[in-house]
Amino acid sequence: MKKIITAHWKTTVLTNISCGWTQLPLYRNKPSKPFVDLYRVKEMPPKKKARVSKRNTGSGKDDDREPVSPALKKRKAATSGGKTDESSASSGSPQYSRWLMKSEPESRFENGIDVKFGIEDLKALPDQTSCWDGVRNYQARNFMRQMKEGQLAFFYHSNCKEPGIAGLMKVVKEAYVDHTQFDRKDVHYDATSKPDDPKWSMVDVQYQRMMKRFLPLSELKKHHLQHRAKGGPLKDMALFTRARLSVQPLNTEEFDFILSLEDKEPL
């Protein structure tokens, strides 16, 4: 049974709870049509939330990057003159005059070719001079494009039993096109690079001398940790902050401190 109760300011309809109806307030200004026909409301179950499918996007190397909005991309393009990271030289970055350049002194074969090239190999060449080819990292390439004739670089032995600084060399020819990017037989061949728009550059370097003593990575790291904790020239050295780069810049303080170590006892 349904019962209608009228108050001074509102009317209330009580519905049969067993039928799933509920109670609604009915205001006096509502149209004067049968209450049951207009205001009887059946209680509805709550709406189900839409099911969201979570897809595994894979584990690519770019997955940990923050998403960049289209507006931010436009602003970056505007400030860089429309150049991308790949094609732009580091004109806006600090200019350096000292360097550290890595090469492998122990035999390692790629596609049947030994990529070994240590400081002794440089020393044995005519005029003790060689092109520094095969760099396939954009930041390292950009650093080479900054190099000026006469600047000094440490020859660093990498990917070997004891990595470290073996000697000194000098830039004798500034950046020019790396021919190995077009050589299909070379391990550094790049099919995406075109002769009319080459991607990669190289410089020529000349052997200067061996270090008075080999400066191992382990010793340099001790100095880096000390300087990071208490202050010092090696606290931000790229060898530890950008370790994977094969061509790294050094400021004057870093270069001079490292050079001074050859006259000191190791830590």
C-alpha cells in the first residue's frame, strides 16, 4: 500500500521498500498529475566503472623519459632554431680546450676486424699521427667539432684489464667528414648517413708523450669521490658523470690536476 502524507510546505511519497522503491520529497509547485505516475522511482543499482586495459608498452630505452607536450617541443624547436639534438652542434654549450679521448688497447674483433688501437699504435704510425674515426655518439661528435688545432687531449685506454690515462696527444687537424661512415666493409659503417649530408666527423691527433706513470681509473675515482665530498677539481669530471662518452671535455682545473698526478705517489 502506498500512503500520501501532506505537510504545510512539502509532500512526501512513501513507496513500498520491498519493491525496491525509495522515498522522494515532492514540492508544492510540482505539476498536479498523479503522484504515483510521475514520482515513483525505482532504485537502480550503482553504475559499473568502465574497465581500463593496461597495456605493456615494452621496455625500450626511452621508456623512462618524461612525456614532452607538443607545446614544449615547439618552444624547444623555436629556441634551437629548429635543430634537433642529432643534427645540432653544441654551440650553446661551454667551450673547452682540453679533452679526454678513449680507445681500446686490447684486441677485440667486430665482423672479423680487430678494433684495437692503443697509444703504442698511435706512436708507431708515420708522423705519429692518426685520424680519430668511428665516433658514433652525437654528443661525442659535437665535442670533436669544438676541437681546435693545437689543443691537448689525454689518451685514455678503455675496455681493458686496467683502464686509465696512458699519455698525451695533440689535435693537428680540426673536424672533417669521417669517411668510415660510407665504407660498407668498415665496422663503423652507417647506412643512414649520406655523402651530401654526412652525420659523423673526426679529427686528426698526434702523439706527444707517455705519462710519467700510468694513471689508472681506480686512482682517478678516489680523487673524484674525495673532491665530491669535500670539494675539488674532479668533483664533476665527465669520466664519472658521463662515463659512456668516448670523447669528453675537461676544464683547465681538471686537466692541470690530472697532469700533476704523474709526479705524485698514487693514493
